[in-house]
Amino acid sequence: MASTTRGRPRSFDRDAVLDKAIRLFWRRGYEATSVRDLTEELGIGAPSLYNAFGDKRRLFAEALRVYDQEYGGFIQAALTEEPTAKQAAARVFAEAPARYTRRGLPAGCLIVTGDVGTADEEVTASLRRIREAKVAAFADKIRADIASGELPADTDAHALARYTMSMLSGIAQAARDGVPRTELERVARIALNAWP
């Protein structure tokens, strides 16, 4: 009778380790984060990393999903909870400066900068899909407001959605560059003024 061998039980908290990986990718981006960086930061060996998460690309994909839910979900929350697109935009612009400059967390946004410098087309495509989905969600909410008369009939829903997400990306990058929250708040107020 053949015997089966069992691996040692995992000796680390997977969620806590994943959160450390998220923060490392958030600080450095996909390309600048090596497997060695990950093992040192997470305090686990390469075999444990691969067993728990697969390769670096799969770990990054999981990190993006969890990041978007745990750290970046304020955009989706505003779109879901606010009655109009403009109110959703106002909420997002009001929250973004604080979100992108939280004490104890990397500045900026992993979704905005995670693929900087990479030639990995799969990584770039996955981040582009997330960013485009946010533009599309905003555009849908804007179209609903146009249909209800809340926004002028000649409003370009896609361009306004793209503008909104571009401004948020710019605020995130400015936060990463060390621009103070108070200045980012002023920028966000100006960005909202462009809405019809």
C-alpha cells in the first residue's frame, strides 16, 4: 500500500503575509519587487511563498484584488451608495486626499502605480482592466443622471468619467510625491468644480 506524505502545516498567517505583500507592491510596484524582496519582507522562504501564493504574478494578482476591496473600495462605495454621479464624484474627491495619505500606509494608490516600469503585459493588462472598469462604472452612473435630467443632455459621460478618474490618479501620484493632504484637498475641490 502506497503511503502519502503530508507537507508541514503552514506556519504563518496567510492573510497577514498577503497584507505585507500588498504594502510592498504598493510601495515599490510589481517590477521593482523581487521574489527575494518578498521573502525578506514577508519572513517566509521562497518554497512557502510559492506553495501559498504561486508565482510572483499570481501573488500580485491576488494582492490587487484584496487591495481594491480593503484599501481602494471607496470609489465603488461612493458609486453604489450616492444617489447621483455628481454626489459620488464629490464624495470620492473629498475622500481621496485622506485615502492616499493615510498614516502607516504607503502613499498613493497601488492600482495607479503598480505597473510602473514593467514590461509584463499580463500585469499591465490586469491593472488597465481595473482602471477601465472604474471609468466605465462612473460613465454608467453619469448616463443614468443624463437620462433622469440630473445632468445636461449634452454631457459626454465617458469623457467626464475619464476626467474624474484621471484627476484621482493625479491626486494619488501627487500624494506619492509627498504633496501635503491640505494641498490635495484644494486640488480635489477644483476638480469637482469642472463637473456640470
